[in-house]
Amino acid sequence: MDNQKIYAAQEHDDGRYRVEQVLSANAAETVQAVLPVRRDGSTGPLRIRKIMADVQGFGRAYDVLYEAQQRGLRYKYVPLIYEVEHEPGTTVVVMEFVEGRTLEQCVLSGTYDRERLQTVFLRLADALSELHEGFDPPIIHRDLQPGNIVITAKDMPVLVDFDVAREYASGAERDTNPFGMRGYAAPEQFGYAQSSVASDIYALGMVYAFCLLGRMPTQSDLADGFAQAQTTPAMRSVLAKATAFDPAKRFSSAAELKQAVSRALGGSEPAVPLKAESASAAEPEMKPRSLFVSSLAMIWNALLALCVLAMSWILWLCIIGDDDPSGWPFWFRVVVYGFLAGGWMLCAFWALVDKHFLKKRFPKLRKLGFFLNLLLTGLVALVLFVVVIAIAALTGVVQP
């Protein structure tokens, strides 16, 4: 894709998003800060939109993340992906805007002491574990560097820029395309072998070294075992193992690296679940009701149930009062009595019934307010009515 197309995308406005700022633009991609435009003309929270050139192996991880999040999974160290669209020659990704500063900015500003660094180190290992163990096959970031890690106000690292990330391909000898930033990317990413979990371990070791050195680590630092790093000898040994040239000599997983870092720095961090939680699991607990309110709700539901039974009986009498149903086909009588009478009344019951008990067991119901419930059940009742009348007309039981 040529520069002209990429730069033209800066002004791209499809009516759904308003471009607030073009953060970066080059031949490979344009990154924009955008505001979603609602139907009433108001705007939603700030988001990031990437318009990327359709290059083999570029941006494929966004599809994997998006599909997982659409299934209801939520990840602690990965931004929420709102949209992934593939257009001729481009891939467009809209994702959550993560507020904070990059790890690079935090370290160079000199605001991080040893205790805060230790916390970030351990959480970064958890972030890698989330990618490696939360997906099958694992997602390999391949571009882990201080500028691609955003630190929130609560010192939570969020991994961003999955442009060159990919799923691990079992049996492949090397990557199709070499990607990664020199100084942080593992040697195998430049054609020696396929990138793997060990490649991200190498990059994380170099990120740790950057934090302890206050600058980008060099080949000299690798050669002398990070002697200039302001840390303990045990931590230097951890860095040396994490950044070994041979992937087989590195830590086997981010979890193992985390344990080694914790021992080397003399601290500990509570374990973080590696598997993503479903979106419903993150729903807040509903407050318990008082006995008086619960009793009123039960009485209300009982009265509604009696009304449903009474109205169903009245409607049934009206149906058989207009015509002798004995001549109707049996299956049609089942449809009429079961759907038209019972279905309508059950829809009305569902719209009006107190659903606190159900919402405690089915958290997704909490998102449906009274009016939305009423609208949905009314539509269902209307569809049932149309279906019954259509069947009646087609079978000749009721003349249209």
C-alpha cells in the first residue's frame, strides 16, 4: 500500500467516528485518536483506530483477540478490541484507549523506585502469561518493548501494539516475515528460527534490563552479564538466563520467570489467574433485599400469575365461543391455545414480573431494563400473533 493511500486515510470519516488527532502515520499504518459518534450526534469515550496496510502476517493477532472478546472473555493486560474490519488493501482496528504513560516514559522520568519496579516486573510476567497460556495456540507478541507497554495510574501494565504479534505455528522452522525492534527482539526473530514463547521471554528480560539501566541495553550489556544494572547479583543472573542466545536455555515460561524475579528481588506478588474470565463473571454482585421488599415482590409475582391464568382462560372462552373448534385440526388447536393464549400472557407476565431472583443467577439479565424488557416481549408476542394468523389463513381454518 502506498503512502498516498495511508495519508488519505487520516481524513477518513465514515460517520461513525470523529477523528480527534492523528497520532502517527507512515507507509505501514495510520494511528488515530477517534470519538465514536452516536445516533443523536453525541460522542462516546475516546478510542484508538489503526488503519494498517494489508501485509502478510501484519495485524493477524487482532482478529484472535477480537473473536475471544466477542465470546465474552476479558483480559486484564490487553485492551478491549471493538472492531476489526478487513477492507481491500487495509485492515482497520478500533480498540480501547488506555490512559497512562508508557513504561519508557515512566523509567526515563525517574519516578519509579525499586518497589514500584518490582511490582511492574511481576505484573509484566503475568501479562505475558495471559497471552501465552490464555490462548491455544499461544499468542507471541514479538514486539515487546518499553514503548509498547502502557502503565496505568494503578501501576497496571497493559500490552499494546499487536501489529506483528502472531499465533505460534507448531512445526514451522522460522517466521514468514521477520519483525521486531532490534535491541529487544530475540535473535531468532531475524531469521534464525521461529519466534516462540521463549522469544517474548527474551524481550521481557531486555525490558527489565532497560528499567534497571535507565537506557536501552546493548550487546556489551549482554556480554558482561548486565554488570552496570543497579540491582542484585541474583537479578543479573535472571536477566542473563532470560536473554540467552539459545531459546532452550531461557526460562520455559513467563510464570517461571516471575518466580525467579520474585526470589531475586526478595518479594512476592499474589498469583493472577492466567485464564481469561467471562464478561459475566466480572458483573458486580447484586445487593440483597430486605425481607419486606422480597415479600412484596413475591406477592406481586403471585398476583401476576393469577392474572395470566385468568386472562388465558377468558381468551380461550372467546376463541371457542366464536366457532366450534372441534372441526379444527388438532395441531392448529394446540398452536392457538398454546401460543395465542398462553404465549401472549406469558410475554406479558415476563415483561411485568419482578426478576430480581433470576438476575442473581443470570447476570446478563441485569442489563435489560424494564422498558427494554417490555419492548422485546411485545415484539415476541406480535410475532407469535402474526404466525398464528398466517397459519390459520394458509390452512383455511380462518378465512382472511
